Amino acid sequence: MKKTKTITTDDILLKLCQSFSGVLSTATDTDVNYSAMVQKINKTSLKPDIGCFVLFDGGFTGLVVANFSQHAALELYQEYMLKMGIPADELAILHTSDDVSNVLGELMNQVIGDFTSKIRRELQISIMQNQPKMLALNKQILLSVDTNLDRPQARRVSFTTQKNNIFYLELAMDKTEFIQIEEFEQHAAVDPDSLIEEEQNKKSVSEESTSASSVSQAEQDLLDELGI
């Protein structure tokens, strides 16, 4: 009898942690790591200094919350902007700056986009997300998923930046299990940068080929005019 494979809530949390770590590390060109220990919590909440939340639904419903200290927020923002080629003297120095919130919101959007793609590819489940909301806070705000959950579960995971600043990821979703009943082939992850580079290379080769063909035709026309 074929052995079935079961994916639990904590397996989904692990995939989310991998998306956070992978996307933020790549975007900032630094090491962003998560703890191997996960904390069970009763409710998700936005906390100071910067909080961000994203709601997703579809195959399953959940809420993702990220709480950044001002030092973690500024480090991720500055490393990302420096990698993008922005001079250091043009960077914001306060975590309450709109630029910091905008950049962290964009990074969260990339993280959740990577997560939803991973879920679709590895579990064959489609989920959708809303636009991440960033808030600079000076006090705690409790958040709950705006939908009926039969058996809600919440988890908190701590992350560490390269400069040892801490931020936290919280996930709330229904307790669930996905059971694989048949084998299926996972499609390889698509890297947008490699696709763009591949298209540029094709275009360059095509232009070189066209250019060489034009030169060859011009030489032939000259020979024809000379009667050779």
C-alpha cells in the first residue's frame, strides 16, 4: 500500500520562514536567519516599532504579521538601498521615515509572493494575498483574522539579522493537514532575474546574427556590382 505524505500547519510555517530568510537575505545581501524553536501563542499582534501584516486566503486562510525593532528595520532598509546603489548619505536615519515603511512593505510583498508561489508549486494549493500594510507604532495592537476559523493556531518565530538585530514573524491560521494521495511532479522555481538575463542574451545573439547577415549581404552586393 502506498504511503501517504501529510503536510501540517507547522510545515507551512517552515515554508514561510524559508521565504522570509531567503528573500530578505538575497534582497539585502546579508544573512537573515530564523530560530529553530517556535513559540505557540494565543493571538497575533502588531508591536512597536514597525509592524506589518498580510492576509491571505484561498486553499487556506491565514494572517502573517512581522514586528520589527527600529534597529532591525533600519538595518534591512539601509542594506537593501545600498545594494540598489543608493548613496549612504541619502538614506533615511529614522525608522519612522516613509522610505523605511515603503521599503519594508515592498520586501514583505516579495516574501509573501515567494511563499504563495512555493505553496502553489510544492503543495498544488492556490492562495492569494492582499497588499502588505506597514505601521509605525508606539504601542501594541491586537490583530485577529477577519474570518471564522474552526481551530485557530498561532505561532511566533524570531529572526536575527547579520548585525544581530531581532524581529519576529507571527502566523495565525486554521489547524489543518494536507494529505498527498498521488505522486506529482513539482515544477522548478522560476527565477525572474535569470529569465530577464536569458531574454537579453537571446536578443543580443539575434542582433549579432542579423548584423553579420547584413554585412555578408553588403559584401555580396559589392561583388555583384564589380562583376566578380
